[in-house]
Amino acid sequence: MEDDFTCISCKQLALPGGEVREGNLHIIIEDGKITAILDQETDLVKGAVDRHYAEIVTPGFIDIHHHGLGGADDLLLFWQHPEYTQQRLPKYGVTSFLASTVFPEDLEGGKVFETLKILEGIVGKTDRGSTCEGIHAEGPIVNDFGGLPPGEQRMPIDKFTHLLDAMPSCKMMTISPHVDGQDDYQRTKILLKRGIVPALGHDRVAKETEILGALKLDTSQQFHITHLLNVCNFHHRNPSLVNFGLTDRFPLLPGYHHLAPPTIEIIGDLCHVHPLAVSNVLSARHYSQVAFVSDCTAEAIPNMKMSYSNREMQVSPDGKYLVVSGTTTLAGSCCSCLDAFRSLVKVFQVGLGKAVAMVAENPARIAKLKGVGQIEVGKRADLLLFDIDLNLKKTFICGNVKYSAT
């Protein structure tokens, strides 16, 4: 081993599968990857020139639903300047993310293709701060827009295919089973063929048969649900998306055989979803099926005003979420995965290892991201160093310090 390796020593280490190992533990990093995990202070550890210490070490957090922190006057154009967000995310423990994009009706006027080209140029590059691992397309095939700019809900197949061609790094797309079901799920079939995860969402009227029809398209692919409990419904007699997101096991009824319940994501600001409702979800689902996301659309600057596709928006007085001005319509949060992680541990009393999984390992698996989200030999050295009170002290990306609290 060369002399220029890095050693991080800690007392608690969050490992895959919700495990937390305790003791005197040492992570060896070389060429941006984890090359060893040791439980003894060997001569190798003692000889490390670049050495760091922490109470707790976790994998870097992965936000699979993030619209950016700024960089332009209109939220729609945030990803025209991705470096603004990439340089700030390490402060919040986010080492990888999917760039969430939306699709107004006028794609050219909204500079959508121009933005997608910029994003495609940064995917996988680890030298810019937090790493953009791909794209989460939120729409355009949705039934209920919520805070999204109105788009072309029944986009023709040729135009839809052209849009996908412009974002080969698309990992996930939010799509309405009610809308696409009216066209024999043609667009969902295209997503599955391209290896893109269909995330059912933005659909308050989806019927049981429409959701089952989507899930049956490919039983080898576990579907996902975008921000469960937001812009989707529950009913005790007429099941809709929330019903499907609140179970780990389907009933033995016709139509459900051989189907897996979708994974889910929850916006972690405790405003989009009330803490009691979050508790309901955590009680209903196995932790491995849940990802916490930010759905971030702005920095946490109270009362800040901004534009979003020619609509006026304003950050809430407490700086926690964005609303369409003059309405109560939420248009994203101002929280981070770090906020969600701390809430999981301190508010919901989730064990450290399981909390870490819901902001790192699970989102990586759901979005089919390789080499990140876990602390294992051979994985990218994206690591977070915490004190005992879960204050973030350092963020490593590809073995390099990208944020330090001191």
C-alpha cells in the first residue's frame, strides 16, 4: 500500500443491513475507495499520515428527490447551474443525489432540453462536491400536479420517447397509473424496457385495478411510490396509492398474486407529512422498504421569495417548506436528508443503523445506484463523521474532505 492512504477511526460504524459495529474501528481509504475495515490498531493504522477521528461514521446520504438549492432566479432553472447545489450539499451530509426535473408544457420555453444536456454532462463526476448520479424525472405523465408546473399529461409516445432520449441517465420517473393506464401503460412499459424505475405518484384518483395493472407489467422490477401521503390518497373501501404504500405484504386475493408492494419515499421535513403519520408509516413498513428524501426546492431562508415556472413562491416563515404564494399549496421542502436522519433517531427513536439505511443504503438500492450508500470494502469512500450528538463534523466524497465543521 502506498503511503498516501487515509485512515478514519471511530467508535461506532454504520454497516449494511442496519448493523452498527462498536469498538475501536478503522477505515482505510486509498484512491477514493474503501480498501479495509479493521477492528485493531495495526501498524498500518498507526502509520497513517492522514488520519481522522469521529464518534460515529456512516455512509454518505443519498437524496433521490432533490430539485436544487438555488443558482438561478427561477426554480425551473436551478439545474442550469448545478455547481451551486453540488458545492452546498456536503454540508448537509448528501454525497450523492438524483437531480429532480420537471416538465412544463412548453419544454423549449422552459429550457428543459438545455437543462438536461447540462445535467448529463455532470453525471458521475466526483470532483464537484456532491455527485449527481442521474435524474429523477417528476412527470410529465401525472394526474395531479400539486406544486409542479402544469405539463403535458398525455404526452404522445413519440414525444415521450424523444424526451427520454435526452436524458439517458434517468434512473427514476414519477408516473400516474391512472393516466398511463388509459393508454395501456405504454409509457410505463418504455420505462421498464430502459431500466428506469417507475415511481407511481402525483395521482389522487388511481384505482386499485389501475395500480395493479401497472405492478403486473414486470414482476421482476419493484415499483416505487413518490412522496407517499403527498399528492396521493387513501381510502378504506376503494384502495389507492397510499393503501399500496402502507403494507409489506399483499392479501391473498385475485390480482395480487406474485406482486411485491412498492418501495416508498417520505419527505422528511415533518411538515409535508405530520410526525404522527410518519410514525404510522414506520410502523407499517419494514425499514428496508423506506427512503427518506428532501424534495428540496429552496434553501431554508424564511420568507424568501422566488419564481417557479412564472409563478411566485415563498419560503414559509419557519424556513421549512415552499408554498405557491397566496395559497396553501406546498411546492417542496427546505429540509435536508441530515434533518430527516436526526429526526428518525431523535424523534422517532429509530436505531442508528436503520435510520442510516433509510437515507443511504435504501435510496441507493431503490434507484439502482452502484458503489455508494454502504460502507464496504470496494465501495466509494463517501463517508460522514459525526460526534455523539449527531452533529456532522466532516463529509468525505471519494476519499476527500468536502466539508468540515471546523
